[in-house]
Amino acid sequence: MTDLTFGDVSVSVAPNYVATVTIHRPPDNYFDAAMIASIADAYTTLDDDPQCRVIVLCSEGKHFCAGAALGRRPAGGVAPGNLYQEAVRLFSCTTPVVAAVQGAAIGGGLGLALSADFRIGVAESRFSANFARLGFHHGFGLTVTLPAIVGQQRALEMLYTGARIGGAEAARIGLVDRLVESGDLADAAAAFAADIAVSAPLAVTSIRATMRGDLAARIQEATDREGREQDRLRTTADFKEGVAATAERRTPNFEGR
């Protein structure tokens, strides 16, 4: 397959059966429904490509994905209401994914990182489910993915507090599978993916399907509820205050209304 482009997402496939899917919205790579749809389109195309056995998901710029644009979304593309429908498509694809996480994976950006099978990070990586600090309900299927990776109690702590977790701590709790030097991130992610690509592709696909089970269906159910709660809380004064406090880099003053 020749190199392809889907919106702000590019795809290339190396001779060793490793495809690289790169997000091009530097420096922060804020996402919207159009961007998630582009990633899903890339994954779907690669699922049908016999020259691809593993995907590396990475981003151009300072941060892997700093979350939703919150008013900075590029014009056009898929309507925001379709965001989680597009996100479910990521979990429905059949090719293993390794995410290379530099800088921040925040909010929905964390959800995007956790949609991958594995995460490679650096000491400078940072992760946060910052929704509660915005006066908001978490989304992107974190209801399912976060407890599965770090455990129920640590997931609750991250969701309730919105705490930022650095690369070393993320590796300690299993949020990151490999921690490497910042200059080695791309090569390390590619090498990790290549180790998977050496295995028999039919076996890997079968094992992955068994291990993931009904994950896509559970993500659909979770995002249905997450979306409803986000719609409800988006109308509150607390959400308005949370967004303002974040923009002004101050501690929010929530009033429970």
C-alpha cells in the first residue's frame, strides 16, 4: 500500500509489516470528531492491508493529544455529536496498536492513548483524566479502559482528582508499558511493534479477538452513558467555571450547581 492521508492523519507502511499512523495537528493535537474519524478510517484501511500487521499511533508536535479542543476545534468535518460513534470504531478494528506518547495525553487524549493495545512513553509524558476539574463527566470509554489497565481504585483516584501522572509513575502503575529516553520514543515504539509483527498474524489476530472479547460493545455502552452525562453537566455553572479556570490557569471554585 502506498502512503495515504485521511484528513489530518497520515499512514505509511514499512516493509516489516508495521504501519505508522501519525496525527498532524501540532503542537497540541487537540481532537474533534473529524480527527477521530480520520484515525478510524486509517485503521479500517489497514485492517484490510495484508502488508500491515501492527500499527504505531503517534503525533507530530509537543504533545500526543492534549484533549478536546473546547472551542478551538477546526471548522468542518464530522459533527461533535458523532465523536463517540467514531471512537467506538477504533475499538472495533482488528489490528494491534502501539501508541507512542510524548508530552501530554489529557482527558480524551488519555482515552485515545488507552484505545491502543500498548503505550510507550517517556519521563516527560504526562497523563490526566481531568474531567472532574472541568466540572464534567469523563468520556472516550475511560469507564471501561482505565480500570482494566490500572485497577478500579487507581482509576477512581484519577477520575475523581484529575491528578497529572508523569511517565515514571505511569510506568509503575501499568499505564505505560515501556518507558524510554525521549529521543528514543519513535524507534522504541517501532521496535515494540516489530516484535509483534514477527509473530504469526493469524494467531495474533485470533488471540487479540479472544482477549478483547466484547470490548467494542462495552465501549459503546459506556460512551452512551458518558455522552448523556456530559450533555447534562455541560449546562451547569460548574462546567462553565471549570473551563474558565482551566483557561485562566487557576484553581476552580465549584459551587455544585
